[in-house]
Amino acid sequence: MDLGVRDNLYVILGGSRGMGYAAAQALAADGARLALFSRTSSQVQHAAEALRADFGVDAQGYAADAAAQDGSFEGLLSQVIAERGTPRGLLVTSGVSYDVGTLLENTDAQWEAAFQDVLMCHVRAARAVLPHMMEAGRGQIVTTAAYSARAPKSFLFGYSDQKAAVVNFTKNVAKTYGRHGIRANSVCPGAFETQVVADSIDEIMQHDGVSREEAAAELMENVYSMPIALRRPGKAHEAGELMAFLLSERAAYLNGAIINIDGGTDF
């Protein structure tokens, strides 16, 4: 399917790996221009270089921390827009780090860190691109919430609460700025195969002498207490392709949607 993204610029926070990079690949395959942001310069430069080599597109990497309160991220993003033009779409996949803890365990500092890393990354990025998109009369914003936004976990207080805030933030953007041609939708991933999850599956395979499929089901159902109908964690490209679709012209009437991608859980 042609996503209708050719030659348009898309900004991706968290674009150097995982779901963000998978979304970048899907967009690049259809000729999009890309501005990838990550906290790690070497990683994001490598990601941009790989996209240029694989797809022949204009992809650039930028090192910045949208959780920082010093304005450095907003300044860099404004510079990118001045040099490369108004983004057609913004994807925020940052906000994956968190301190595990209950209400009685988490400190004020941990709550503040979750607030900055999860919610304010979305706020700062959207606030920076919205005026330009409104002037252009169109634009797409895709946020990343989480399974835990609707199925809270007792050990993820700060993280899950801020992901729920991302859901409400997205709906508010959709309702407030839709009249200006802006669409905002949120993706709620369940369990995905990060390196930590992959390593845990390998450990179960070796310890129990079972297949990878059986080890994945054991991890999800008995270790993580997440019964998933498909009995496995998701792959990065499965979320990335959904995100790319939401950013594309093929999702032109989707606005304010909160979309689960969880393999079938208890939403």
C-alpha cells in the first residue's frame, strides 16, 4: 500500500531503535523524509545512515533529550523545521524508561522523572510542531501510551499514570486542533520483544528445555501475569507499521483514536 508520504517530512522521537525505528523504515520505504531524535548521538546517526543506505531517502539524526527542561530540545527542533520545512507528521515513542515501584515506594523524584520522560516529551514535541502544522492546514501527531494506561499495574504507579495522561492529552489535541486539519491518535502497545524480553525468553528456553514459542508463553502468562491470546510478545515492526499508517494519508479520517496493539489482552 502506498502510504502517500513521499517527500513529506516526519519527525520521530525515539527514532533510533525499536518501534520508532520500525516506523521510520515503513515511512522510508515509501519515500518519506525523516528527522530522527534520540538521546544518544551515535545511535541516532547510525539509524539515519542505515535508512539512507537502505532506502535512498533524506534521513537525518539529531541528539536531544525531550525530557530536559532547559529548552534545548525545542530549540533544536525549531532549527530543524527552519532548515527542512514543516513536518507533515510527528511520532513520539519516548517514555519507555521507568522506576518500578508502588505508591508507597516511589519518591517525589521518581514521580517527577516519569512525568518528564513520559508526558512532557509528548507535550514539548507537539507544542513545537503544532503552530507550523496549523499554518500549513494539516498534520498528523501519533503518541505512544501503553497497555498499562487501561490495565494499571501495582508496581508501575508513575509510569502507568503518566501513560494514561498521554491518552487524555492525545484526545484533547484531536478535539482542540482538528478544526485546523490536525489529527492526533495514540498507540497503546502491550508486551513487546525488547532486548530484555528476548533475553528472558532465551533463559526460559535454556532452563526448561522448551521451544521459543513455549518459552514466550511462559514468560507472558506466568512471569509477567499478562495472558495474551496470541501467547507471545509483539515485534517492533508490528507496532511501527501501525504508527506509520496513522501518520500517513491513508488514515485521513482517524482522529482521537486510542488503538490497542497487544495480541489480545485484558483491555
